[in-house]
Amino acid sequence: MVEGAKSIAQYLIHIAGKAPGLTLLERTVNRRPGLVAQHTGVAVTVAAFSVTGGRITRIWAVRNPEKLRQGATGL
């Protein structure tokens, strides 16, 4: 488990550096702030964030390719 703002940010930067062609897009996901990660133009992860007091308190993520294809028009 990765905990704490600094550790989480460092982890995400590390992971993103291992995926050339990765693009992160700020989007609203299910009426929440979110991100869509695209690899060579294809959505590979969609994440929504619960924010309390200016801090992310929960992250929901979908990586299942079938679910991403089904919901891609609603992003």
C-alpha cells in the first residue's frame, strides 16, 4: 500500500515514466474530478477522486478494457 501525498505522487511519476506514449487527461468522471490515462490514444485507466478539504480521500479506478470500451462515450 502506498500512503501519503508525497509517496503517492512519487509512485505515480515513477509508473508514468515506464510507459512511453502515456497521456494523462484531466476529466470529470461520474461528476467527480478525475483523470483518463491514454496509451497511444487508447484509454487504459479512468480514475475518479473524492476530495475533502482540498485533499484526495478516495480514488476509484477502472482498468478493465471491456468496461472502458463500454463507457468510453460517457467520459
